[in-house]
Amino acid sequence: MRAIWRGAISFGLVTIGVRLFSATEEHDFRFHQMHREDGGRIKYRRVCSTCGEEVAFADIAKGYELDDGRVVMIDNEDLETLPIETDRSIQVLEFVPVEEIDPIYFQKSYYLEPDKTAVRPYVLLRTALEDAERLAVVKITMRQRQTLATLRARDDVLVLHTMLWPDEIRRPEFDFLGGDVEVRPQELRMAASLVESMVGSFEEEDFTDDYRDAMEKLITAKAEGAVLPATEESEEKGEVIDLMTALERSVEAAKASRAEPAKPGKKKAAAEKKASSA
């Protein structure tokens, strides 16, 4: 992995030199736009809508359009005057219980690696967060933009999650929220039974991206000049059933699926649990 940022965690009088690495990567297939007739790549030019000429990247500036149509031009010198921290520090603001921050705030995740001279204070902070079961709320400046974030301990490393600001979270405004929806007690009991029948522990190896696997097979087949057979559509018509019946059938299906042989990941977990209790 390649570090994308370097700075230091600062809380109190303690400074911990760290490097930032992307913690995630997408495994989706990225398609190019192609000319169907000859297979050529479609490319785009930067053309000015006023003069019609192609513009070099060095001659492109940032512009913000106001509500009345006027455009405010912003250059690098303007950005340097902004009152933001640029000293490459992760400033700890406070420590909060894990459950107090709604996951809706989270954006991207990054691993933090300590500098060689900062391993001891790094481990100290990580251990303190683990023992207290708290997150560190921090501010970090990346790409000339100050961002709210959290630090937490995961698998012996510190993970930084960039966050949205509170005023960037939309409020749900749906018509049904103002209505009086009645939920019958027997429906609630059956829903609780369904939830209980599907209780499990998250085993990451049990989950796979079926879409990506199917796309990989499709691309492989097309590359070999083969044609995959069309998927047969079910002729069964959707039966209209009421909520209670749907819940009952869902519980039965969930129990039936739990009776099937466990997947490798869950077998391993069950075996480890049995061994530890022996």
C-alpha cells in the first residue's frame, strides 16, 4: 500500500507521527465507453463554452456560480488565505462512546501506521480507546479541505473514518411519517419471532459479491467468443398475501434454512466455540 497523507495525531501534549493508507478498495468492473463500430475509445476534450476552443489544464480555474448567475473565480492564492489547519495534524477534540455516533455520518476509512519513533504512544492510544470503548472525534485537513473524522481501534491498528458535517445529513421527509400506522400485537410478535429465527454472528467469509462473480463469468465467456444461455424466467405469478401470512412463511423459511448444513465459516466458528467451552 502507498501512503496518501503524512502527519501526526495530536491530543494534549502527546504527538504521534502517522501515515494514512486507504483501508478499502472496490472490486467492481470498470467499463470504458467505446465506439461500437470500430472499438475505439471515446475521449473527451476540455472545450470552453464561450469561445469554443480547447483549454489546457493549466488554464482552468475554479468558479462558483451564484444564484443570480454571476460566477466567482477562485485561484490557489485565495485558497491559501482560508483559516484552516494546514500543519498536517489530526487534532483530537474529544472522546465519545462508540454508540453515540450514527453510522450515517461515516464516509471513507483509512488505516493509520505509526512512524518508527511513535510506535509506543500509538499503541498506548489504541489500547486506551479499546479499554474505554470510545471513539476519538478529530479534525483533519486533506486536499485543502478540513474534515470531521473519528479514530477507533480495530485489529491492532487505528482506523480513521472521515465524516459528514451535521448540516450535511438530510432529514427524512416522507408523507407516511405523519400518519398513524397501526401494528397489531400478533404481527409484532411474529415479526419478533422472524428476527429471532434469523439471529446470527457476522462471519465476513460467508458473504460474497454474486454480481461480481456473474460479471466475471460473462466477461470470460465473451472473451472466448462464447454466448451464455439466457436465464429462464419463472412462470409463477406473485401471490398476493397479507402481512401476517408473509411473516409466518418468512419464519418457516428462516428456520428451514438454519436447518441446512452450515457454511465453512460458520462451521469453523461453531467448532471454535465448542472447543473453548470444553
